Amino acid sequence: MVVPEGEPLSLLLAGRRIWTFKAPDEAATAHSWSVEWPPALAERLTGRATLAVERNGVPLINERLVSFDDNPEELYLTEPGTGLPQVVNKWGRVARSFEGRDAALVEEVLDEVEHLIAVVRDTLGIDLFVTGGTLLGPVRNGRIMANDDDADLAYLSSHENPSDVALESFRMERTLLSRGYEVVRHSSGHLQLMFPGGAITDRFYIDIFSYFVCSGWFYGTFHARERADQVKILPVRQLSVNGRMLPGPAEPEQLLQAIYGPGWRIPDPTFTFVTPPPAFRRFYWWLNHFDVNRENWEDRHRAAIDAGLANQESGLSHRALEVFRPGSAVLELGCGLGSDARFLAASGLNVLAVDFSRPAIHNARTHQPATAGSLRFELANLNMARNALNLRKQCAAIDEAVNVYANSLFDALSPLGWDTTLDLVSHLLRSNESRGIFEVTTGDPGDPSADSLSETVDWNRFEAQLHRYGLAVEHEERVAPEDSRHAQGTGQIRQRVVVRKEKQ
């Protein structure tokens, strides 16, 4: 089939649109061509599915039954734990959208938006206003867009120095926590307020972005960078959102152009954000990014919990019993669903296990058996220095040496997370009795069977980083595939290392 280059095409699953993509260059001249699945969707492709492709609502490929593997189950792409329909969103994630859901949900979201605006104004004197998709839909036609999945708010900081902007955001976070909100921090300029819908799910969330002006440039976390005189934000003005009046920027069209580009008026179901390099560099170094892949890990954990998957303890946990002194204290970093932590505690160790995945920690706490040793599960994001400092404080209160355990953690951490974590490990292993035991994946970084949420670790870099933080390798070994609970790619190698503090 010949299709104009860049033409929006929609993939339907069981008659429901789940992904819209642009026709590739070769589609304009070739009768057969291919498009790569989004990685987040590719991970979910199992069983059988009824697929079709539409162009402008007209069938391009009629419905046909496709089998992805030997699994006889029908694939519907629904959220684990709730069964709510999901789509591939503008971030490439598999997530919910407002489309096809109870209209009362949008009203509930807007109720919370109004309440949040009042709370922030009354406690901090800061005016929140709608932005992003919550501004785009109403400016176009007065209503929230059906393919959105959250509400977006922002405020214009009174500060110009990025450090002061970050401190202001942290003050806001503390205020919201004191008012009972559940807050997840994406960066020093981006908060996300979660509204739980069940034990391991969220009903919806609301974003709060910090906008600021620095050296004559307007910065709209996380994407927009324009000359400040081209984006007028204040004073905020009221605009209609689904029939109710909410504060918006002084010149909505200017802000929308800064966020979405000059074509913002024309709906584009294939739109994805492409952050200009000058903006990316500044946002990353000024405000950082603490939330790498958290949402994807939470999705994976929800799926495992919903499927009733009970992970067995890993070979690394058995090896740890040979390394750690019986009855000693252990900090497990990146515990996931907690199978290793439970095994270590059942073996008599006193374990504090942490992860940044909220459903994983909630589920681990819910299924916490009686153990020979003590066992606690806590939320902690190792990309954030303040979380690492809190773990230091907790471990300092333990009247004995603390060991550190991490299975595949360094495969998944960002460079910032590596530094924060190794600094923590170096501090905790100061006792001659303390040891750290880690397992990482090394090998071919281009292996197509590798885990999409992890990266292979450069072994030479890993050893160099250990040495940089004053850690010495006491023992290292290659792991046989059957001794690791992690899937093995054809070019993947699992390696374990026992470390101690270097002698001064």
C-alpha cells in the first residue's frame, strides 16, 4: 500500500485505537514497509490479537487475527489491577487516557484541580494556572482532550536563579505533603500529585511545573525555552475548562506556541515532544531528572502482581548468606517485589529493603511474613541525594555494622543514581565488618533480547567507579544463567562482586 510520508495512521486492537504513528519515508513509494513497535508496547505483545490499521478513520488494513507467540490468550491491552483500557501515549508509554472512561472522572480531576489551586494560593501565595494539555484542549474547543490522561498546572516563579527556583519547589512539596497529598518528584521543577485508585493503582494524577525567567529567557519545565518577552504569563486570567472557570496564562496562545510549536492549533495525534538541545542542557543541569523509568517499573510491577507472579529468591541472595555475618544488618537497594529481602530476613538477617516503585513497596508490605530477622520495606529514590542521606541516618541508628545488597540495581540507575548510590555505599561500608554484594549485567549493549528498562554495565567503568568511591573488589565471579532470576540475552553476562571499603 502506498501512503504519503508522515501520514498519521492508527493501529486498532479489537476495534479500539491504541496507537497512532506516522507513515515512514518509504511508505510513499513502496507497497510494503514496516514500522517498529514502541518498546513499551512490544513488551506487552503476547497471545493473539485482532488488529487493523486506519487512515483518517478509513480502514487501510482490515481486521485480522495475529498471533505473537504460543500463548492462546486474547490480548486487549488493559491496565493490570483495574482492567481499564490503555493506549500508547505521547511519551511512548502504555497508559490510560480519558477517552472512553466515565465522564465523571474528568469532573473529579477538575474538582481536585480547583482545590489544589486554592491550597497553594492560600498557603504559599503562589498562583497556579492550567498549562500543557489542560490548556491546549480548552483553548481549542473549551474542553479537556479525550486522549489526555492527567491535569497539568504550573506557576511562574518569583526567582530567576535556578537554585532558588528549586528551593521554592521543595517548599511547595513540603507544604503539599503536610496537607496530606501523595507527591512524587520528577525533577527539581516538576511535582506529580498522585490520587490512588486502589492498592497498587492510581485513579489519576496532577502535574505541577515550575516556570521561570532567567537572563531574559522564559523556561517552562521541562521543554519550553523562548525569549521572555514572547511569553506573557502574568497576570493570570480565567478561561473556560469544561464549563468551569480556571486560571490560565495571560496570553495562552504564546505559551502554547512555546510548548508545542507554531502548529499547536491543528490536532496531531502523533505528536511527541522533541526538546531543543539548549533547553535540554539547561533543564538537566539546573533541575536534574530523578524519575528515570519509575513509571515503567511501576507498570511492570503492577503486571507481575496482577498475574500473581511470586518471584523466587535469587542465587545472589544465597551467596549473600556466605558473605554477610549471621544476624547482621542489611540494606537492600532496589528490592523490587521483595523476594530476596524476604529470604534474607527469613535466614536471620535484619533487612531494610528500599525501592522507588510504589506498587512494589505497597505489595511487599502487604505480604510481609513473620521472619527470623527483622524486615522493613520503604520507598526511596536513589537518584535523589536527600533519599540517600535519609538512608544514612536510618543506618546510623543501627547499633552494628551494615551490609549492602543490590541485585541488578546498577543496570537500571542513571549516572546521577550511580554517584548518589556509590557515595551511600562508601559511607555504609566504613566498618571492617561490612561488605557489599552486587550483581550486574555486562556484555553486548546492542543485544535485542536485553531488558528494555536496563542497560548493560561496562565492567571496566564499574570497577573504576567503585575505586573512585574508595571501594575495593574483594571477590568477583561470573554467574551461570540458572543461578540468576534475570532473563539472559544471547550477549548478556551476569557478574557478581563482593566489595569492601579500601584501607586508608
